Amino acid sequence: MKKQKWFGSLLVNGALVFLVLVWSIPTMGLFVSSFRDRFDIQTSGWWSVFPHREWQQVAVLDPKELGLDPNTVMQVEGVEGDFKQLREGVEAGNKRVQWIGNKRLGRIEVQEQVWTVNWNFTLDNYKQVLLGRDTEITKDDGSVEVIPGQDMTQAFLNSLAVSIPSTIIPILIAAFAAYAFAWMTFPARRLMFIIVVGLLVVPLQIALVPILSDYSKIGLNGTFLAIWLAHTGFGLALATYLLYNYISTLPREMLESAFIDGASHFTLFTRMVLPLSVPALASFAIFQFLWVWNDYLVALVFLGADPNNKVVTQRLADMTGTFGNAWHILTAGAFVTMILPLAVFIGLQRYFVRGLMAGSVKG
Amino acid sequence: MAQLDSGGEHSASAGSRALAWLVRLFLAIIIPLIAFVVLYWGFIFLRDSDAPKWVITLVAIVWGVGGFAVLYWVFNGIVEKLPKPWSGRLLPFVFVGPAMAILTWYLALPVYRTFWLSLFARDGYPPGFSPFLPWTWPAGIQSSEFVGLSNYVTTFTEPLFQIAIRNNIMWIVFGSTLSVVFGLLVAVLADRSKFERVSKSLIFLPMAISFVGAGVIWRFMYVVRPEGTPQIGLMNAVTVALGGTPHPWDKWVEIAPWNNLFLIIIVVWLQAGFAMVLFSAALKGISEELLEAGRIDGATEVQIFFKIMIPTIMGTIITVWTTIVIFTLKIFDVVWVMTGGQFGTHVIATLFYRQSFTARNAGVGSAIAIVLLAAVIPVLIYNLRQFREQESF
């Protein structure tokens, strides 16, 4: 019985560890690669940073000196093979003999398998991505290739300028509205709230073309104000709904006694309701911040007009288009876009989870 | 002016009352004015300035957040100065008005406007497109060619759209099912493990990553190199090590439509954590007595899972499922970054983008957006019905 229990626990933990590994490996690969030398990334897998066995050259022999005829079966260093086999490399125990080059001008390499790690780490990728420095690379054939730097710093600042107001503005507006829905009586209150609930799941695609045309009419395209308002509009229904659910559960007596003391709605809201709602505000704030920071479509549509205002997701997507195989840039760039949401997420996970519990259907 | 004169001739108390009233009037006008001027300056600065980026960023944040707060403060101040019955009647609208105005402009009206747009031919915006805005469209981009439902016919008869519908169904079926299954699996496993916190955090972590970032991560997983050269993408390295041949996975057009699965995996990777967190909380809510009773009756752990746990948390499963279905229905970023819709991977949202913004065919684009909307209407009705059942509002 005890043995069975032990076996069950092993099975559970084993399966869990396996899943966790599968889930973490993709991110780990990106993270490790972003610190690898640009040449290494292109020629070996990122997992070569782990100890592994690799063929390493220990001696080079000249076939002519050894008097070998590539057109026959050759015997060298204790192995035997014709030219074709030697080109592939003939293994014998811990040793491999390989013919490098063509028949006439070739050489023979003797290699041994050794344990090794590829720890040629560098910060150059980040420098290039963040400082926007152009790098010149002299290729094998002597031509010089200039790789333009990626000014992710600017995009990072843009992302901040987009995300922070796009997080706080909808919360402010939604908190006022939620307060009104919860504590005030006014005509069409129920109808208005039904509209809010109905709009929870409306896909934002429906709004892009009309709003873009309004923006171009009033010259707002490509400005921060444009995207703040857009994110506010698309996040507001959920924010109002969640904050209403929270604010309406605050104790009624407390608010009524504050009223009797002569407090106005505005002071009641700013002095009591807002401070009491901090948990709900925080969880929605994290939710909205991650959503806005990670958004690509809304930025693409409303900020696309101004290249100076591009956010990190846009910049990264551009890079995948133009430097689809420059993995040293892409991995570092991707990590730059991820660093802040990951920090927020890890630091404030508890609030975020609470926000998810409260409901998370968003249009 | 007349009031000032008359104030001077009367008694001191009346004079000071008039003065106080004047000051209030003055403040009521000048403070909003100052507020608006400052906000306008901020806007002009942000639009035209070439100050260092971080200065602009800082100004943008202060201006954006502060501006909205000031607007509420000003409007509230004005309404509170009004006579009592009026301020009581108007104040709720100061509170709820901005939210409703923005929701109307950004979501409610666009439903109607996009539908209207979908009935017109491609060359620009139709008359009455912005009925609530005073300005009209410049001549030249106006379209008056009403085409009725023909954009919808075009949409549904186009082979690419049929592919997109097929792919979206794959996304919905596999994306939501796999997310729910993995989420549930991890939740159940973690519940019985000592490493619950760590393992849940690690599975949850991808939720913080953007689709574009995840796109780069998985492009790197799927990188393909010619046979015989070292593979730098993990998927192909493993495949080759196991004796297979390298494939471009998500761009592997020979196995279409199944190459979509390699895109769907990315979203499962991102979303399983979300499902897991909700399931985990629901599982913890199941009473220990209920599980114990099952065990005493001799049920195996598997039976307990299927006969007790699943039925108990069915509500949560449906909620999570619906959320992910809505989410995958609108999937855009992943496909756009990974394949751009090539290799038979278009979905409705990428076709929408292509038609609306690349091909500038707003009529067909809008028709596609309406199709997206139609797909979520059942959920919308369900939400409203749920709301009506709540008695408290």
C-alpha cells in the first residue's frame, strides 16, 4: 500500500515536472540565445550551452605525406575506408577520422569526442538592439555588410507612454461609472448597464475602420491620444463591469453615514470608495497593462502612421519581417519586449490571479 | 459690469455676497478655461515637440492621466455649483457620462457603422458613415455605390475565406480543447504535488508574453535548416536526432491544414496557464468530505476525477471554454507574425486586416468583421440572460 502511494506520488511529480519543462523550454531557448554570439546562434543549437560531447580536432595529417591514394580503400590512424566514407568520417571508439576538402588538396583530420560547453556569451545583441548601433560585419568574401541597429529603447519608451495612460485612464473612467451604477439613482441606469454587459464580448475588429476614419478626420492618427482612447474604449466595458461588481459590495451603511455627515458624492468617491477598491483596481490594472503592452493589432492600426511612435510589439514584428533569420537580434529584441510584463507579472501575480477570477471575457 | 456697479451702491454685506458670487462665477469660468488651455498646450507639445523621447514620454503620461482626472474634477465642480435639484439630477451623468460616451463611440456605434459600411462598394466611405460627427468626408473618397449584401456573397464565395473559416474552426476546436485539457491536467497534478506554487507559476508565465514575442519564441523553435547541416531549432533538432527529416512545421504546406496545429500549439502554450489558474481555484473549492466519501466508497482516483471533480467544476470549465473560444475566434497576432496568413493559415481576423488595411477594401473587410460579430452573438445573448437573472441590480 505504501509502495503504491510512493509510486503514485512519483507519477504525479514526474508528469508535472515533464509538463513544466515542456512549458519552460521555449522561453529558456530564447533567453539563452539572446546572450550567444551571433555566429554561434547560426551554427549550433542553443542547447550546446549544456555539457555535451563534441568532436574536437586533435591532429591534422597530410594524405600525400602518408602516401594515400583517394581512389582506393585507405588505411589511416587505425581506420579503414574509401574516399566517400572518409568524407563522412569514419569512427573508431572515441576517435573519428575525416577527410576534409577534395581529393587533390584535402587533409585528414583526427578528432576526439570530448565533453564541452559552448559558453561564448556576449551582450552585443542587446547593445545592438537597445542602442541602435549599426554593426559592420566583414564577410568571408571580404564584402562589408552593415546591419542597422534596432532602436528598441525608443520603442520601449513609446510602449510606456502608451501603456501607462491606457491603463489608468480606463480605470478612472470605469471607477466613476461603476460608482454611479452602484450608488446613484438616475434614469436609464439599468439600460446603460445592459449596454455595458452587452459590449463585453463585442470584438474590437468591428471598431477599427470607423474609428480610424474618425481619427484621420480630426488628425489624431498616429498620436498617443488616439491609442489611449482606443484602448480605453476597448477595455472600458470589462473595467466597468468588474469594478461595479466590487464597488457594489462595499458596505452601504458606511457610505450612508458619510452622506449624513455632509460629504458630496465626489469626496465620497475619492476619499472612501477609491481607497477601498484598491484590490479590484490593482487587479484590473495589471490585466489591462499586460493587455495593452502586449497588444499588436490596435497599435498597428492606430499608431502605424507615425514611425517615431512605434511600440515594442510593432518594432519586434517589423524585425521578424526584415531580419527573419537574424536570430541574435530577434532573440534579444523579443526579450526586451518581454522583460517588463514578466517583471510585473511575477511581482504582482497574486493580484493578477484575483483579477482573472473576477471574470475575463473581453472583446 | 452692471452687477458690479449695483453691488457697490448697496450695503456692505450685500456687496461682499455679490463679490463672493462674482469670484465663484469667475473661478467657475477661469478654472475650466485654464484646464482646457493647459490640456491643449499639452496636446500641441506632444504632437509637435522634438524633445528627447523620455521627456515626451513623461509629459505624455502626466498629461494623459492628469488630464482625465482634471476633466472629472472640473465638471464635478461646475455641476456642484448649480442649484440643488439640478446638481442632484446632473451629477450621475458626470460620473457615468464619459464612460457611456466612450463606449458608444468606440464599440456601440461602430457596430452599426461597420454594418453600414459593409453594404457599400470598395471606393471609400459611404454617405452617412459618420452620422454623429458634423464634418463630412472630402469629395473623392465618398462612395455612393450601394451594393447590398454582395460583399457578403464575395466573402463567403472566396476560397481564401472558406479556408479561413475552416482554420478558425480548427483554432476553436483544438485551441480551446487543448488549453482546457492541459490546464485541467496541470491543476490536478499540481494540487497533489509539493511543487505546486513553482510549477503553477512556470506554466502560468507565458501569459505575460505578447503574441509577437511568443511568435519569435516559436519561430525559433521551428527554425529549419537544410538536411545535413546542424539544426538550430529545437523541434527539428529533436526530429533529426530521432531519425526524421527536418520540416518547416507551421510553414509545412504539404500537410495543410494540419500545419495550423503548430500555430495553435503556441496559443495553447500561452493560454493553458489561464485555464489552470481558474481550474485550480475551482478544485480547491470542492469539499474535502465529498472526495473522502468517494474514497471510502472505494472509488479510484480516476473515478473520483471523472465522477466527482469534473461534474463539480463543470461551471468553471464552461466559463473557461467560452472565454478561450471567443479569444481564439479573434486570433490575429500569432498568425500575422508567424506566417502572415500564407501556407493555408489565414484566419478570419487576418483576412479582415488584409481586406481592410492592406487591400483597402473596407466593404469586404467590414463584412468579415460583421461575421466575427455574428459568431459571438450567442455568448452576448447568454451574458445578457445571465444578467437579467440577477435580481439585485
